[in-house]
Amino acid sequence: MTHVHIPPVRTLVFVWLALICFTGLTSAVSYLELGWGNIVVALLIAVTKASLVAWIFMGVRYVTTLTKLFVVAGLVWLAIMILLTASDYNTRNWDYRPAPWSSAKSVGGSH
Amino acid sequence: MLSSLRLLADIPLFPPAASAQASSIDGLYWFETWVSAIMTLLIFLAIVIFAFKYRREAHPRATQIEGSTKLELGWSIGPFLVMLIMFVWGAKIFFAAQQPPKDAMEVFVTGKQWMWKIQYPDGGREIDELHVPVGRPVKLTMASEDVIHSFSIPAFRVRHDVVPGHYDSLWFTATKPGRYHLFCTEYCGNQHASMMGWVDVLDQKEYAAWRSGAGAQGTLAEAGQRQFEQLGCSTCHLMDQQGRCPNLRGLYMKPVQLDDGRVVIADDAYLRESIIDPNAKIVFGYQPNIMPVFKGQISEEGVIQVIAYIKSLTPSTPASQQGSQQPPIVIAPQANGTMVPESFPSASKAARSSQPQQ
Amino acid sequence: MATLVANPPPTAPEEPVNYLNVEHTWKSWLFTTDHKRIAVLYILSITFMFFFGGAAAVAFRINLLTPQGIFAAETYNRLFSMHGIIMVFFFLVPSIPATLANFLIPIMVGAKDLAFPRVNLLSWYLYIIGAILAMYSVLRGGVDTGWTFYPPYSSTFSNSYVLSAAFGVFVAGFSSILTGLNFIVTVHKMRAPGMTWSRLPLFVWSNYATGLIQVLGTPVLAITLLLLAFERIAHIGIFDPAIGGDPILFQHLFWFYSHPAVYIMILPGMGVISEIIACFSRKRVFGYNFVAFSSMAIAVLSFVVWGHHMFVTGESVYATLAFSFLSFMVAVPSAIKVFNWTATMYKGSVSFDTPMLYAFGFIGLFTIGGLTGLYLAALGTDVATHGTYFIVAHFHYVMVGGMVMAFLGGMHYWWPKITGRMYSEAWSKFAALIVFIGFNLTFFPQFILGYLGMPRRYHAYPPEFQTLNVLSTAGASILGIGYIIPMIYLIYSLKYGAKAGPNPWGASGLEWQIPSPPTTFNFDVTPTVVEEAYNYGPVEEVIG
Amino acid sequence: MDASTLGMWTFLITEVLFFGGMFAAYAVYRNMYPQAFASTSVYMNVILGGTNTAVLICSSLTMALSVRAAQLSNRRHLMLFLVLTMIFGATFLVIKGFEYHDKWVEHLVPGFNFRYDEFPKYAHNAQILFFLYFCMTGMHALHMIVGLGLLSYLLVQAGRRMYSANYFAPVEMIGLYWHFVDVVWIFLFPLLYLIGHRR
């Protein structure tokens, strides 16, 4: 069997501390009014936390490239599902032609 | 024997092409059919020839061939190029089908288990029958009372799902007088198969004659007015002086400032939503919860009638009190994600530059 | 290959121990972890489901003999729904992966069993539980939503047994996930020394790709059906337009699985065809790398094309454009396969044994099925053909003309390996011919019907469509017979068939180097692989 | 690396897409009805949600420590940390139970007793969020319950001295599962509890 990597307690506790801090941070930030910034910050923090858990607690750091590839594949497929579904919803209202009653140019773009 | 022969002779093999779109789709259809036929024939021929020529008796020892990257790339890229033609061609037809001409005649369709209810602007109403004049673009605005239906006229090669919760639309120009099938092609329950009807394409004269017979009960807008009064809308929306609700005169297709800062166009979809669920979008300066929710109180047909009535309301006074209340109208995207069918021209996000006509 | 009559059953009591005769108790079957026994359990279960779904098909084809229909609308709707649900989720999805691949993959990679034998057994039990739930629906009166379960019909309006059917599909989905997971891990971890990726038989490649789709797609179906079930229970939910939900979102999530799922159904069949064509042309598959790579390309691309099921629903035109383009892309790897199989026969040494006949049938029908897919990928023609019999014909050409042909071909090819017996050559060739004729007669008229505009899922139709419908029903009865004949001679062969010997076809591949039927642990000694797949010489040198 | 690890990761990918279906629905509707979604924040208990997040993070730490203990053949520590993990997991479920109770009392269960008098404007669309809230947290809680079952199994086996530095794959596998459930919550917390600004 391949060698086993045993993470030091220090690392684990440090990650735990970071996760707790991030939880406080994300709660605190949600009280600020940042408009679209809120969701961006919340997701960034969540991704950071999840990466910490995956990287250290779940030991992605120590696994083979193959496993890493699998993890990435899972996330890519999740992205495919969400992005392609969103591609429908976010472009449904796109005005791809001049409105029949005016000569104003089209206003496109998702939000 | 003879009768069975006659039966065979009577098999229809190709549908009539009775709209402008039908011929363009048929063009692509035949292109695809030729490509398919040639490809199928090539493969069949290759199989038959190889199987015969290299049968074990004639060719006991196979010659091992590793493959040929050149050949393989060839038969990956070659077909793909042909498919690109299909893609562009198909997309062109599809996009054209999304853009009803401005002068299209409007007809309203409501799908309901298990019938198609048709309403004409002049007040004529039919079930499972649609009369249209030849040579004139017709735009259908469609709603569903219950489940997903799909409105399809094979002879016109048109089809669009009718999804509950919003308006869908399609348009066509009939080119050949006649009587054609009209089908529901999205399974919608027990009597799905009886959601069949007829489209009658009449020449101009016949159409005029047919039309004069219809509309005895008054126009669609008049039916809408009756609804409007029966449901008690008129007490507020036409003569309100206390600022409880917006005035509807001249509202149709005008930008509306909402209380959350968005600006939307008062199109069919907006009007429908404001009837069914008035609290969904509150006009700036008004309070929610004043207007009763009409969901379940009014059918989709009724909504169509009321919208037709609202369309018919012309501004009564040049400058009502609302006019001064409204903030300047800006060009802004419709910043909500509400479901507005993209094929619906009035659902445009583009707001016009500020020239309130009130 | 002798006929039945020529070879009376040798009454040999000294038959060597194999996986079939090692134990005979019920327990030894129901609690087995031997992948071969589980495969046999699967063969029995999916065959039962196949004939059940097939009976429903024959019944509603009879209904369509007359324009008014013979049955009540309700009966018809329940028949076609059960046909769809059973055939898709309980036959096509597990058809080759759970049977032939379950049997063969460990042997082909040189392993004693799959990576997780107990999980493999669990997956069979999940399949059975799912099937029981679905059958419960049938016994209580059936489900009438079609296999697609579109809300709001399924969530609010249908009065049939939607919940148990949906839950059955949900459970069977996990069976499929576990099978795929097992294959992926087995191919990665259990290959014998020397069995490099480029030496894997193409059947393994295609099932590996299938496994990826199963693992990545099926959970989305599971959660979607669960959300639908909650919506049906609570009478409100996220697909309900009454609260601002969008029924089309269900279709997005449903097709995110169900489009790749058609590749779950066809990819393993493609793998079977690669094996058969190579064996009966005595030739290495033309362009091994391209064929292997195309399986993987299909697995990936299949996930980005689902929107083509929704071109006329009100999906955004921009999304529509992208999905149309991507749909054409996914046609390329399938085309590569067809060309490469054909090229494999070039300068081969072709024989016409029954499996090869099915392979010919597969290539022909799959070609037609694939090409008619182009009509549906192109936006313009999709509008005209969507929701009509054109679609029905198209996917039956792929699913039945493709997958069922491949399944039968594979069964005939590996039957001697699985059972140790040969079947009647004459009867099997006859059956293959009947299936081919019956199939085309059933489904070709449906292309014409479709473009004429006949909508699918109609229990009654305008009278001018009758002739084509009668032809189709006539074909269906021939097809039905074509499926029953193999049942009979294959069962007959179990007792009276000639002993097959380890390698009746003179085929290459590890599975042919072990006895027929194999022993419980496949190999006495883990084999070491030193040569490429499909290392074929002339047939006389190999047959032993 | 052995087959079971790869198998577990493959299974977790399946789980990602299982929850992913709900996240996709969430994304679509949040984009469609941002204000209705934001209006629900009033009813979401950030204190309880935040506490639960912390509790789960603690359970993840103890889970990681149990795997470590198994790797070091430290049976006493292994059992101690497994018990701690289970206590944290149970605490999470109890708090979740209180939250569900509150939602019921406040008439926020779509399809059963939904009332949304404070924001009648969003009465329709907010039900989508609450429906998703119950589905997502419910599915998550179900995974927690399964996890607790698995942990009890580990505990029994650890008591029987089954695990040591030579064989600890089950501890590792179940640990992966447990962390994954934690990761799901890490996303659920901001998406369900921290929508829009507080008032």
C-alpha cells in the first residue's frame, strides 16, 4: 500500500479556526449592503471554506492526480449544469431585434 | 384487392405546404433527406461490397490495418462541415420564425384540457377552429389554463409549446386556401388526442364574408369591458381620484416605473401578471394589497379580453395627475427575471427614451 | 457450430466446476457476489421487463389499427407511459451494462471480480426494488404521464400512480449509479499486469464512458424526480406556475440526465459492435484510438446538448442556438464509429455468423437513426418534427434498431461463454432476419407519419394516417415474434445445445482464453497481457 | 491509493450533482426573483444557522482527528473523537429541528400552512425559496442521519479493535462522506440564511 500521510494536529486545528472565522466573517458581511457584492463575497468565502475542508480535512492535497481529476470533473459537470441552464434563463429576455415600435437600439445583457 | 390498391394509392406521403415557412423548412428537410439518403446508401454499399468481396471463402486471411489518421480526420471533418450547413440554415429559418411582422393580425389562443379556444380581436370566438385569411401574417398569442400544451399546424410547419404561467406566441402567413389539421403535440392528459382542430385558410373574399358573420357579440375589447365591469375593475381603474391605483388609459406599451426602481413596459405579459397577481409588481407611488388577487377568479380567456380592453383605452385627458407623479422615464433594462417569452415582441427590454405621451 | 439435431446433449456427469454449477441453492444465487451470477440475475430481470414493456407496445400498436382507437384513452395513455418507463429505465439503461458488461468487464481486464462485488449485488437489489415500485404502479392502475413526467401534468393534474412510478425510477437510478461507479473503479484499479489503457477492448472503453455518464448524470434525475414528488405531495413546488415556478426548469434538469442517458443506452451497444465486427472480420478495429476516443468524446459532449429537447418550449433563442450547434458536434464521434466499423471490414475475412448479422443490422439502423437525428438538431426542421412520430421513429431507430440489436448481437456472441452452450445457427439467423424486417416495417412508416404531422401519444388520429399505422402495427407483430424466437431457442440450448468450448468463434480477448462457462474466480492465475486487443489471425489457428 | 478511496470519491461526485440539481434550481429562481428571495431573510434565524455551521465545522475537525487517531492506531482517541463527532452531528440535527419547528409555527411551510402577510407582494415567489429551503436542508439532514448511522457502525467496530494503522479504510471513507456533508452546509448557510441585507 502507498504511504499514508498523517496531518499534524496543528494543521487541523488551524483549519478549524480559519473555518470558524470565515463563518463569522460571512455572517458579518451579510449585514453590509453591497448589492451584488453580497452574493459574490458570500460565495467566495464559501468556496474558500469548502476548499479548506476538501484540501486538508478530506486530504485532497495528498491524493493522486487521478482523484484530483475526478474531483475537478465533478465540479466541472456541476458548472455545466448550472451555467447552461442559466444560459437559457439569462438570455430569454434579450432583445435581439429592434423593438417594433421604436428605433432605439437593443439593450442586451444579463444581470 | 382493388380496394386495397386504392387504399395504398391514397396514402399521403408528404404534408401540404400551406405557409411561407413551410416551403423554407421543406427546403432544409429535403437537403437533410438527400444527405441522409446518400450517406446511408454509401454505408450500405460499403458493407455489402466489403462483406461480399472479403467473405471468408474468398479472402481467408485478413490484412491487418492499423487505421489511417488522414482518412479518419477526413470523415470527422467532412460530415461536420455538411452539418454546419444544416445548422446555419436551420437557425436562419428559426430566427425568422421568431419575428412576427409589425402588421400581423393578432389572434388569441387559450389551451385548456382538452380544447383550443380561439378569440379574434373583433370578438369572434371559436373552439378548435381557426379561420385565417390567405396571404396575411397572423400572430398567435397563446396561454394555457392548466398544463403544457403545444400548438401545431403541420401544413404550416409551425409549432410552439403553450406553457402555463406566461404567454407564448408564433406567427405564420398562410399561402394556400384549404382546411388543415391543428394538433396539440404535447401530451396533456386523457383526451390529449381530442385536442385536434382545423385551420381554415380562406381567400380574402371568403374571409371577409366569414368575418361579417362573426363578431355579433361585440369585439374582444367589448367583451373585455364587460369583464372589466363585472369584476369591478372599473370602479377604481377608470375613475379613481384618490390615488389608489394607476390609471389605465393609454397605458398599453408605455414604460411603467415600479416602486423598486425598475422600469417595465406595460405589455401583455405585464398586464396579465398584474391581473393574476397584482402584488408582484407595484407601480411607484402606490400601495400593495389594495387590488384583489384575480388568480382563479378569471380565466386566461378573460384575461385576454381584459387586456384587449385595456389596449383600447385611449388617454382621456392630456395630462392626468399620474403624469406629473411619474418620475422621468429612463432607458433601463427590465431588471427582473420574470418569465417573458422571448418570442414575444412586446416583451422587449428596451424602454423608449423619455417622451411620456400623457 | 453444429445444429441442435446433430448434437444430442452429451450426458456428461463429469462437467467441470464453473460459476453456474458450483452451488445450486437459492441462497447461493440471491446472496452471490460473483459478478457473473449477478449478471445472470440481471439478464433474467431485464428480460422479464423487456417482454412486459414489449407487451404494452404490442397492445397500443393494436389500438392504433383504427383511427378511433380500440381502447379507452386512459388505457392507451397508461400503456404508452408504462412502455416508456419500463423500456427506458428498466430495460435500456441497465440492458448491456448490467448484464454483458457486468459479466465481461472483470474478465476482459483480467480481474477476479468487480472492484466492489457487494455493491454490485446491492445494485441488483435496488433495481428489483425499483422495478417492484414501478410494477406496483401498474397493478394499481398505471401511470399516465409518459416517461418524461412533465409537470404540471404529472405534479398536479394526473390522477394516476405517479409517485410510486417516479420513486421506482428514482431507486433504479441508484442501481445504475452503483453499476457505473463499479465499472469506473474496476477499470482504473483492477486491470491485470500489462493491460494498459491502449490494450483495453473497446467494449471496456465504451462501458467506462457509460459509467461516467451514469455517475455524473443519474443523480440529477434522482433529485429532479424527488422535487417532483414533493411537489405532488405538497401540491405546490418549484415547478408550479401558480407561485412563479417554471415548468421548463423541470425539463432542463430532466434532460440534463435524460439526454446523456440515451448515450448510456447506446454506448455499450457500440462497444459490443466493435467486438463483433473485429471478431468476424478477423481484423483489428480500424483506428482503435479514434473509436476509443470517440466514446469518451460522446460521454462529455452528451452533457451539453440537452436543450435540443426544448427548442419549441420557449427556451431562449440564444440558448437554442448554442444547443443546436453542440448537438451537431455530438454527431461527429458517432459518425466516426460508423465509418470505422465499416472500414474494419475492408480487406477483412468476413463470416456471417449470427452476431455479425446483428452487427450489420445495428450499423444500418443506427446510421438511419443517427442521420434522422440531424433533422432534430437543426432548428428549422425540429420545429416541424418535434412531438410527432418522427421523433418516435428516430429514437426507436437508435434505441431498438441500435441498442436492442446490439444487445441481441452481444447475447448471441457471448452466449456460449455465459452458458457454455451453442444455440441453433439456423434459427438464430432466421430470427435476426425477422427482427430486421419487423423493425423496419414498424418504424420506417413512422418517419413519414411524423413529417405528415401525426402527433405522438395520440390514442386516436385522423383517418388518412391509418394505412401507415396499420403497416407499423403489422411490423410490430413481426418484431414481437422476432423477439420471442430467440427466447425459445436460447432456453432450448441451455439443455440441448452443443457444448461450446472455450473459444467457439476463435476470438481474441481474455474472456475467450478461459473455460466456458468460466469458473467463479475467472482466472486461476492472474493473466499477464502482452499484446494489443484484437490480435487476430486466420480463424483456423485459434479455434480449439 | 486503493479502489475504495476512488470509489468513495466517485460516489461523492454523484452526491455533488445530486445536490447540484437543487442548487441549479436555486440559482435560476434567485436570479428570477431576487427581491422575493431577499424578503425571506427576515424569517431566517442567522444565530441558529450560524451556530449550526460552527457545530458542523467542529464535527469536521473531530472527524479529521478520528481518522488521524485511526492512522496512529490510537483506539482510545479514535473512539473519543467518533463520539464527539456524533455529539456534534446530533446537536446539529436538534438545532435544525428547532428551526423547522419555528418555521411551522410561523406558517412558512409551503403547501401546508404558508402565510406571508408581512410581504404580500412576495407571497407567491417566496414559497419557492421556502420549498427549496426545506428540500435542501431536509436532504442535507437526511445525509446527516445516514452519517450518524455510519459513525455508530464505526464506533462499534472500533470498540472491537477492527481499526489500526494497518486497516483504517472505513474510517477514512466515512470521514470523506462526513466532510462532504459539511461542505454542502457551508454553501447552504450563506445561500439560505444570508440572502440580502438584514434589517
